Amino acid sequence: MKPESSLSRNNTELASMNSSSFLARRTTIPVLRRAARACTACNLWRTARQTVFGEGTSKAMIMIVGEQPGNEEDRFGRPFVGPAGKLLTQALAEVGIDRATVYVTNVVKHFKWSASEHGKRRIHKKPRQSEIRACYPWLESELQVVKPKILVCMGATAAQALLGKDVSVTRIHGQTVESPHARFAIATMHPSSILRAADAASRQRKTDEFINDLKRVALLAAKNQAA
Ligand code: URA
């Protein structure tokens, strides 16, 4: 019998893998980030300054996913560096999680905005399903490279993109739910919703809930570290 050539062996190996796991084995976050700079899969690149890719170590145990970059993130090209990001960093510190150990990203990698009434400010606009779908392969690739043990979805866009389209963050926040993407997945509110709270009392209530959810994440991380 003719010996199997290394080429046909490679082809067999390739055929038994799906294309995304093949890519994940051979790619890295910096490679993905560079490739995403040229992404035109939806129209958001036309009005955003740049692609804002995820950031953090690819060995992170925890991956945190938000909706899309905001005005500051679009200026600086980094996720969660604006007011919501500052709140997130503080909240993580409060529960004992150093943000530098976490991988932080968004469902959509371009800032979607419309001009304010006098054209002075860029106002965040919610991404459409078609934009979320177009961007999803980037998030999927990040998940495959980082392989987080704990996936934290902040806000409805992230929770519905990753945990199911009918998920209600209000209903399930703070609970661990099943996910194909990580051993533990958990939804919590988006820090922007705390910043938008109507009054001091509701801001405090939301902050407390957010911190409680993140305490759960910290506990899971500690258990996982010990295991
Ligand atoms: N809101 C998000 O969802 N992501 C960011 O990076 C900043 C604000």
C-alpha cells in the first residue's frame, strides 16, 4: 500500500477540523487585531475612526464583552477607556480583579454614532442585528484564541449575542449559565447603564448589583485558580 503523503495527511487533518478551529490554532490576538483593521464587513467602518479590537492577555481566565466602542474608544483605538471603562476598572478592582489580567472586548468593533442636535457631539447608536452578525466572526476568533474559563457579558447586546437572543439581563444577571464558549458564563449590566441612571438612588442600586455580579465572577475565578 502506498504510504500516505504528508500532504494528504494534512488534508485529512484539515477536513476533520472545522475552519474556525483551524484558524484558532494558528492565529493570535495581534494577528487578528491587524486583520480587523481592514474590516469592511458592515458599513460602520465608514463613519468610525478605527477598528477597536479586544485587548488583554490571550491567557486570560476571564473575558469581558461589552457592546461596541464609544467615542473615547474610537479616538484611542482601545476598548473600555472612556467613562464606562473607568467604572468597569474601578468595579473590578473593588472585587479584587486586576483589569490587566482580563481580556476585554466588544461584540461590535466599530463605533456607531449619530451627530447631536448641534453637531458637536457623537451620540452612541445601538448596533443593528446585521452589524452584530457581520462582526461576530471576530468575537468568535477571540473566544477561540483566549478560551476563557469565565465569560462575562455586559448588557443586552453581549448577552444576547453570546448567551441566546431571548436572554434578559435583568432576569439572569449574576447567575452562571451554560455556554459553549466558556466553562462559566455570566451576564451583568453594562456600566454605561449605571452612568445613565436617572438619580443617585438608582445609580447606587445599579452599582451595588454590578459589584455583586462581579463578586460572583471573582469567586469563580478564585475557585478555578485553586482547582
Ligand atoms: N461601551 C462598550 O460597550 N464598550 C466600550 O469599549 C466602551 C463603552
